[in-house]
Amino acid sequence: MERSPGEGPSPSPMDQPSAPSDPTDQPPAAHAKLDPGSGGQPAGPGAAGEALAVLTSFGRRLLVLIPVYLAGAVGLSVGFVLFGLALYLGWRRVRDEKERSLRAARQLLDDEEQLTAKTLYMSHRELPAWVSFPDVEKAEWLNKIVAQVWPFLGQYMEKLLAETVAPAVRGSNPHLQTFTFTRVELGEKPLRIIGVKVHPGQRKEQILLDLNISYVGDVQIDVEVKKYFCKAGVKGMQLHGVLRVILEPLIGDLPIVGAVSMFFIRRPTLDINWTGMTNLLDIPGLSSLSDTMIMDSIAAFLVLPNRLLVPLVPDLQDVAQLRSPLPRGIIRIHLLAARGLSSKDKYVKGLIEGKSDPYALVRLGTQTFCSRVIDEELNPQWGETYEVMVHEVPGQEIEVEVFDKDPDKDDFLGRMKLDVGKVLQAGVLDDWFPLQGGQGQVHLRLEWLSLLSDAEKLEQVLQWNRGVSSRPEPPSAAILVVYLDRAQDLPMVTSELYPPQLKKGNKEPNPMVQLSIQDVTQESKAVYSTNCPVWEEAFRFFLQDPQSQELDVQVKDDSRALTLGALTLPLARLLTAPELTLDQWFQLSSSGPNSRLYIKLVMRILYLDSSEICFPTVPGSPGAWDVDSESPQRGSSVDAPPRPCHTTPDSQFGTEHVLRIHVLEAQDLIAKDRFLGGLVKGKSDPYVKLKLAGRSFRSHVVREDLNPRWNEVFEVIVTSVPGQELEVEVFDKDLDKDDFLGRCKVSLTTVLNSGFLDEWLTLEDVPSGRLHLRLERLTPRPTAAELEEVLQVNSLIQTQKSAELAAALLSVYMERAEDLPLRKGTKPPNPYATLTVGDTSHKTKVRGEGTGLLGSLSLPLSELLVADQLCLDRWFTLSSGQGQVLLRAQLGILVSQHSGVEAHSHSYSHSSSSLSEEPELWGGPPHITSSAPELRQRLTHVDSPLEAPAGPLGQVKLTVWYYSEERKLVSIVHGCRALRQNGRDPPDPYVSLLLLPDKNRGTKRKTSQKKRTLSPEFNERFEWELPLDEALRRKLDVSVKSNSSFMSRERELLGKVQLDLAETDLSQGVARWYDLMDDKDKGSS
């Protein structure tokens, strides 16, 4: 190829002279120089080569038509051809993706040094001695050693595969007698160690390292079965993971380290580029399946709890313990629920959006559990419990992945990961964890169970487990680790030992072992052709009741048809053994006279050392006394009753309703005001007083009006006790004594039976006047499905002069407390409880004189929203760590059937069921904090459906509605998202509203200002009094602004939107996102 002068000074490979030492190795074309006078015409051989390449390409394309011709000749349908073409295209796509991934990874490794040199000024110098990497350190010296050893490792691998693996494969099956490795090359790209982390503070007799390894190699291994003309192989591979290396034990003699253990903490990532017949594994569907199967094989060998042990000294003690050490602990994972999951199901080609059918995968190392599928639910409740063994802390992670179940491929909804070290540190971790890669949260309760080497607390654990409901499996009380070492003098396999249908000659057995506890069976590997096998394997079992369970051991031939020996061992023997351990030979039954099995059995009791576990009360235990009676004497032989797990409220608990009282207006009130000694007759300044269920309410005063409009809403909790009445009185506000304007009464029974009352009531004891009231009974519902709509409706009908409307009713029943701290060391306290939510508090009766704070409890109401039937009924541990309270908290959503607002997303379904409430909410020593704004904020960000992506300037969320009963235009500014950031710091946004064409201050409204945020939340309501026809002629101008600086009155416009109210549906009251535009543009929803 000829280079033009402008292409750069570097010569092409054609122009460089060949090495003088090897002139004959290059083809003639490599030495030919282009004659300047020839015009750059190629030589004859080059033209012939180009023509040959064209013919070859044409021939390959012609071969593609052969399957089509053959299909037509045989008479097959064209569908077979199309299916084959689709299969080929899918294979080609997967193949190209793998090759691109390998090329990109190789290029990254090749260019790493060059890129580092461009970015680091010290790349060509040695780092000074004071530079350190305290966490993960680079180990380039180790990479240099690996690079130099790599070719020799390739030679060893070639010898190992050819002399050891290939004969084993040929002997395993008669069809593979011609199996051979035709090519074994590890390539030129060695394995790299990206970083090394040494974990200090571990046991002194071990050194623990984490190697972050990355292998992007050009390995090529080809195999062939000549009998069937079958070729296959691997060409290129990627492997990335964290390999933990443990140097243990450290000894006082050379080589200092007794053994090396290696394993992957988590499953490494693997990508293989296949060749030959294994190209079929790149077909879509088979590709992921093949990689998964290979990863399972690697996991069974090198992923926790499996590990590779390399002894460095002979006669090493406790090899089995090093190869399979006891777990560090057990984590009991309670998969409770999820909320706010994304909707993945679509119907009618995506026109109709459904929900999801979520299920969860819980994984720790190789331990994987799958929950049940909850159909059509974005807030699933699983309530399942799993138990996993933790082998390495730090390092191992709990991983939860949530999927949407589909007939073809399940959709990914999100994942969370948590290091087990956090569970170890907390003891009990109960929290909502956000899902990464999706939306929503998952609720987990994680309990760290310690391993006890004595049976002292076994009975306590068993009593607790009997009172715990757990699915799909009951909770475990202990674990059993079986170290299967070896067997001796197993019987020979003879024809007499086999059933008649199996004909076997006399030979040595291929023994393997089956270990069973109840319905759980595990198998060892088979050791071929020996009657003295050595397995050196470990097996782990969870035990529900070690006092009654048995370990069944069956030694069998690898065909499983012949039993070589058996052993049944009651696990109760371990409970009396030192440290719950048996390490000895066991005689086999149904076997030879000298046949025996050497195993080591280690049991550990699972104990949760946390005050949140409430064990049943035993005689004489502190805290067993009842507050209503004298406690029995300590040491009494009279058994105390078992501690209840749930409350027992009376039948009236949970029968309350909420009465919503709308005081709308009055007409023809009498005039009470007089001026100039009564010579001038004025009007009245009326207000309303309400009395019901021991509570009083008062409206605001309307000045000088005989036909006032209050439009206020009051709410009161009522019961169904007959004979109750709502008393209403109207007064005229004066400086001295208020004047009486009339009264009326409404029977509460009438309202509770009908559910709704909207009437003009005549005022009694006065000449004239009537009052317009609207009364509605709200029955709490034990479901959170309609909470979002309730909050939206409440925001629309909320008036500025009324308190915030209730969205739910919270009822709390406090039954008892136990294990409270003693007063002055020995005296029992005189406890009482204060419950608070917001500004509302309630206090229980006092058992004597108060003695100060004994403990507190904070319960977010969001936990109730995801609980079954919106109810929590259990023991709660006080924050002081001493004492627990048994209470029932239940929430009921208040759905209005007569709000006058059309529900835009779901229709409200009437239900006569009621949920309870105790008057008001709670806090105090037990504090419980939450409010309706918090619920609204949660629903806005978690449970709302997916919206369109925001524009370049962001979006603002508005609700615009015309309240016909008050003849007001209402606008609610909910918030903004994805606002533009012009400077270095985020803006301080607020929203300004203006009714055009008026630009005076009378129609201008403004929200509060939020500091340093691009997604502010306001949830502020604004009103304009004007007729509907006037509102339809207006435009609502919404501007999002920010203060330019602290000392300046100048405002920065972040974006605006202008709504033509004539084109807006003012009857629905729907919250929508609107794109913000520049000042010259209009926004769109």
C-alpha cells in the first residue's frame, strides 16, 4: 500500500526493511519496493490475490443458498429455512457480542499503562515511600512474576491435560476412547491481579488476603473425538472475581505457613468464546445456560463454602477443619414484603398497563432461595424465612433480587446487597432496603444467630421456636457439621450381593456415602476401585430438634443399588458429649465384620443474643409478675403462665368511626350588633360551636354578615353507643359577652346508620335562621390500596381555615410491659405510658407514682402500611434495651364516598367493614412518629406510576381544580423534579403563580422557598375566588424561580409553564407533571 505525503511521517509496515537475520521468512511481496515512476500500480501477484479473494467471497455467499436448495428439493416448508436463518442470526449476534467484549477487555488491559502515563504525572517515576494504599493495594510486582511464569504454567497445563485428564476422559465412557487434546495454549495474556487487600485484626494464627483477579485471555484449547469426527474447543475467555487466600496455620518452623486455602467469596463472572461443535453453545438460550452450568461447577469447587486446600507441611493437624471450618454464624433472613415495585406487565401490545407478579431470589454464596410468586401486586407480602450459613466475615454479601414472573423471560425489578458484617454488628437488622437497578424497596429482618458449643440454652431456644410461625420451613435450633473422613475394610462387590437383575463380578467397590436427617439427604463423591476410601468431605445440616432427630448414614456402591454398610446415630448423643463433638470410628452394620467409618460430628446451638427475642417465661424469672397482682415469691414452685405473643383487646376495640362535619353556611341570622346606644342597627359577627363525644370545636368568625359562609371541616372519633347527639350553637362575637344566635341538634345514630347527611337545619330558640351542615361517616378500611387517592381527594377539598384532613385512623391497644428496669436497684417501678403522634398525646393509667423515663419506642407508621391488614400485634423492645411492651397498633384508611371529587384512577368501592381506632395517635416514652404529609411524600415518590421523562428544564407537578361548592379555583403545587442547575451550587427554588391577563398582586401566589435542591417538594394549596365562566377565560402562569444571591432582589427564572384554563379539565382534579419551558415557550404535560 502506498502512503500519501500527508498521512504522517511514520512508515507503513510495507516500507520497513526486513530483519537481515531472517530474510527468507518473509514473502516476496514484503520485500518489494514500489517504483516511484510506476504510478503506484500494484504488481501482478497482488492483482491475482485480489481476484482470488473476490472469488472466495462469492463462493461463500453461494454456499448460503445450498440449504435453501436442499429444503426445496426435499419438499420442506419455507418455515424450516426461516427458523434456521433466525437461529443463525441469533448465534451470530451472541458470537459478535462476545468477541467485542473480549476485544474491549484486551484493549483496556493493553492500554492501561499508556492511559495511566497520560493521567498521572508520576507514572514514569517510583512512588515515594510515604505514599500508601490503606485499603486495596496494587501488586504490580506480583503481576510481573505471573507474566514471567505464565508460559511455563502453559507447559504444565498441556502436560496435565494430555497425560492425566485425557486418559481419565477416555476411560470414563466407551464412546470417548478416541478423545484427545489437539491444542493447548494459554496465550500471551496472563492473569492479572488488580488489587490486594490484607485484612488485619483477624486471628493471629492466620493471614487473610483478598485478590481481585481479572483474566481476559487468548487461551485456546481444542479437543477432538476422532471416532465421530467431532471437534470442539475454547478460544478466548474472561473471568473476574475476588479470590480469598488464607495462609493458615502459622507455625514456628519452615515454611512458616502450614497450608494455603483458596476460594471465591462470591460467584465470579465468566464469559467463554466457543469454537467447533461447542459453537452451538452460543445459540441464544444455550449461551446463558452453558455459562451457568460451568459457573455451577466452579462454585461446587471454589466458591464458599467450598475451598481448595493445599497443605505445605506433612502430617498437618486438623486438615478437615481447615478444609471445611465451622461457619462463623447463621443469619435468619425474614423476607417480609416489598413496596413501590415497577409495573412490567403490559396488555394489548402495551396500550394497557398492568402490574407485576413479583418473586424474590435470596442468595448468600452458593445458598439460594426462591420465594413464592405474588400475582398482580406491586406491594407484595411474602412473609417467608430462610436460614443461611455465614463462613467469612467480612466479605460475604446477602443479595436479594426481585423479578416479575412471566411465561417466557422474567423481568428484572431490582436488587439489593448487604455485607454480612453489618448484620453481625447490629445483631438484629430490620429495615427497608432500596432496590438498585429498579424502583421500590424490600423489607428484610435479619437476625444473627451465634453458635454455642454447649446445650445449656437449647431448651430455651426450642421453647421460643415453638411459638414462632415460619414458612416454608420451621426455624432451626442447631446445626450439625459432619466431617466424612474415611472408611476401612468395606466388603468386596460380589454377584451374591446384587439383585438378580444385576450381574456383577467380584471386584473392589466404588463407595460413596448418603447422609440423611429426616427428609434432607446429601451425597459424597464416589471413590473408585477401593474398599478403603478416603473422602475428606464436610456436610452441613440444620436441625429443628436435636433431641429427637437421627443421622442416617448409608455407604453404597456408586450405582446406588448395593449397600455396603449403614449407621444410625441419635443426635442426642452429641448433647452430652464434650463441646457437642464426637470424633471417632463407628462400626457399620449390614457390612463386613471389620468395616467401619471414621467421621467427626460437631453440633452448635443457634442462639439469638438480642433483647428483641421474647422467650417464654419460666418460674422465678424476672419480669414474670403481673402489674395487677402481687408477684409470686421468687423460687416458688408454682409455674407462671406462658407469656402471650399477641394482645387480647376487648370486643369494643376496633369499632370506632370518624365523623367528618362540614360547617358550610348559614342564612337569615338575627342581627345582634347595635351602635350609638341602640339607635343604629348593625349585623352580627357569627361563629359556630360544636360539641360531640366530649370534644368541642369552634369555627372562625365571619365579620358583619347575616348569611355567612364558613366552609370548615371538623373530624371527631365516635362509637356506635346509642343516644349520642351533635350539639350545634351559633353565636355573635362581641367584645364582652357573645350573643346567642340559635342552636340545633342532630342524632348521631341517624348519621351512623345512613352514612351521610346533608341538610339545612332550622336554628331553635331564635326568631329566624338556619344552618347548612354536611355530616359523613368514615369507616376505617384495613387496606392501603386507596391511600393515594384519599390523600389526593383530601388535598382538593381541604380548606385554608380547617385543620388538615385525616387520611387514616390509628388505634393503639397497650396490654402490658415486662422486664422494665428496677427503681433504685431493687424496687419495681410504677410505670405508665404516653403515646404521641404529632401534637396529640394520650396517657395510660399510672401504677403508683412516676419514677422518670424507663424507655422509649419509635414506630414509623410506614411499617403499618405494609403490614398484613395494616396491623402490628407483638412485643416491641424499648430503645434503652431493658424492657418490652406488648401492644397492638392498627391503621384504617378513611375513604370518603361523598367528597364531590371524581376519582381519576380507581373507583371507590363501598365496604361496611370497620377497623379500629383509639382516640388519636401516639408517642411519649413509647414514641411513634409519622403524619399525613409523610404518607403523601412517600406515595408521591414510591407508589406513583411511572411518568414521562422530564424535559431539559425539568418539570413541575400541579393540580388545577374548580371547587364549585365554594366557587373557587384551586391549584396545588406538589413539587418539581430535574430542575436545571446553572451555577456551581443547586438553586433555591420556589414557584410563583399568576392569573393572566391580570398581573397585579391580587392574583399572585407564591410558595415557600426550598434550599439547594433540584427536586423540591411544596404540597401547597392556593385559591382564587371567581366564577367558573370567569376562570375559563383566564390563563394560569406558573414560574419556577430561584434567588440569584443573598444580597440581591433579582430572581433567576428556571422555567415556566402557561396553562389555558379553557383547555384544562377543571372537574377532575388530577395531579400532572408539566414540562418547564423558556419564557417564550409554553409548557406541556
